[in-house]
Amino acid sequence: MTRPASLSADEAKEKIRLILAQGKVELSYHCKRDSMPRRSVTLPDIVNTLQTGEIRRAPEWDDERDNWKYRVEGVDTDDDDLAAITIIIEADFTLFIVTVF
């Protein structure tokens, strides 16, 4: 299978905000059971980071999910730094959150 082209940081931010407004957010098992409790992160914290954050690094390919992972860096609802590793699933209009830190 050929990898699709990745989105630019601006394209990814625009797509993330559109999906936040009209699509859905899903959390990985690891995110729900490990990284969120460890950092006391809630879904509103993740949404705030995705809405206001920046993508400063090149996307990484995820072989397990055959898609690009984007690292969104921002702040949670308490203004603490938070990063969310996010996969944009355009076919389902879904943001899949792999982990937060």
C-alpha cells in the first residue's frame, strides 16, 4: 500500500478544528487507561489543546493504523502544557487520540 501524502501543519490544524466542530473524538485504550489518568487529563483538556494548539513537528507514519500521526502542542483547560498525538481519520470524520503527555 502506498502512503497517502501527509497534510501540512496548517492543513492538519484546519482539519482538526473542522472535525472537532462536526465529527467525533475517539481515545485509544492506552490514552484512556494510562496517559490521561497519569496526567489528570480530561476530554475537555484534550479538546482545548486540539483547538488552540500548534503542530510544530513533522508528522510520523503509524504502521499499525496506516495513517499519519500529528503532535498537537498546546495547553489544557488549566493552562498547563499538553501535547496530544492525534490521527486524523478523514473517512470517518474522526480524531483518534493515541496518547497525551
